[in-house]
Amino acid sequence: MSGQNVFGGAFVDRWGHRREDPEWLSKAINSNNSCFIAVWGDKCLASGEPFHAILLDRHDVSKQLLEQEVIFLGKFRDRPAFAFGIDGATEAPFQDVGKFHDLRYLGNVLPADEANLVAHARALVLWHRMQQYCGHCGSPSRAESGGNSRICVDPECHAVLFPRVDPAIIVLVSTRDRCLLGRQPSWPDGRYSTIAGFVEPGESLEDAVLREVAEEANILVENVQYHSSQPWPFPSSLMLGFTATALSEDILLNDGELEDAQWFSRKQLRSGFPKLPYRLSIARRLVDDWLLSDIDEIRQAR
């Protein structure tokens, strides 16, 4: 297994020790060496041929920045990198240097390191918008640790809030020369994908795989094997990819989440129907790796 899933990769040195140094952070925010990622609404700024993320300089953002609302991302290409949010109800700024695009589009066109950076920025900006108040006592909260946490302003509470990541399993189930794919009603016509679902409290990843496949398609599985993972900031998931072998084949849509589920052969998938998951997703990588696995088996047998 090779390659990196879109949005993944340790391209940003998160420099965790710098988060707790307010003096250093203030100097870095005002340094001409630093770069800034603007998130307008939930979109990120990009431009060019070839396409690239716009890394703004300090003088570009002087009118937009409030120092206490800037989020420290880490070191990117030897520069301190920060993110800041802009109200999507206002007119989009920086139109002289680029346009704001949806992250699902950018994941397909940006270099891997820039896709990782803007996904990181977007996830934290959106998290801050949703955590303006303390979940313990209801008081306002403020950014802390360079924007990598928030803290309740009530001195009697003073709870520290950390960005949440929601783990979800996604699994390619196969039996002989067929794999199991399903579709949700809201998807484009003809599109099918792998089985997926959120991990529940008190549940291991392997148990979540067994449960989700049984709930959604009534299929029992074994030989659950980890494949790879993908940060999925829509808004805050971590997709944990697996493969599994089916022990049964009769499909029944138990929980009603899927509109349809079917077994598909490699020949069917290579024919163009069904439509496969988008290329930026780990679901597509799971399918593509399964499609290639029979070629690898033939080569090994020779």
C-alpha cells in the first residue's frame, strides 16, 4: 500500500511548544516572515496555473487581523503559518489575488502539502465559530494556546475546550470477486460507495466495522484489517479505513440509512457503472486498491 490520502500528511510542523508562548506568538503574527490562510465562510483562497493556495503575507492582512483571533497552525515551508476566519456574509476580500473555493474542490487540485494546510486551517476556524460559549456553564469562551484550544472566561468554571475529532470507520467488504457498495438517497444518480459510520462510545474500531456493516446491509464480516486513515474536515471527522471479508451475502437494509446496496464485480466497476466515490476520498482509494489487488495476485502467481 502506497500513497497518501488527500488532506493527510505531516506537512505542517505543529510546533506545539510555541502555542504556550504568547510573546513569541505575538512577534510571529506581526513578522514579515509569517504566512496567513484566510477562510471566508467555509472556503479557502486559491489561484493560478497550476493551482495553488494563496499564502498571504503580513502586510496583505493588516486590515483583517485581530491578533487574539488568529490561529497558529505551525511551521509550513520554514515559515510560521496562521489561519483566520472571515464572515461569509461579507463581501469576499483578496479578490485581486485569488478566489475562495470549496475544500472538496481544492483537495483535487492543490499540491498535497497545501491541501493538508488549508484543511487544517478550515477545520480550526469552523471549530472556533461553533465554540463561542462554554459547554459546561454557558459562559463565553476565548481562544487560548494560539487558537488551538478555548477557555471559559468564568473564573469559577475556567473549563478548557479542545478541538474535537469524530472517528468514523469506512470499510471495503469483499467476497470472492465482488465487493459491497451502497448508496444514500441524497447522492447523485448512480453513485455507490463503501460502508461507513461513526464510532460509538465504548466501541472499538473493529467492533464499529462489524456493527455498521450488519446494520446497513445485514452482512456479517471477519478478517477486519486496517488500511489507512484520512482527515475529513467536513466539519471534523477522521475516517479510519478498513477492509473485511464477508461471511454472508444476503443484503437487507436494516437501518434505512441506505437507499440501495449491491455486490459488484471488478468487471462491473471497471465498466463505468456504478459511479464510484470522488477521487479525493478514502472510499475511492479503498475501491481502487481492491480493483488492483487481482492484478497483483496474477503477477505474483506468474
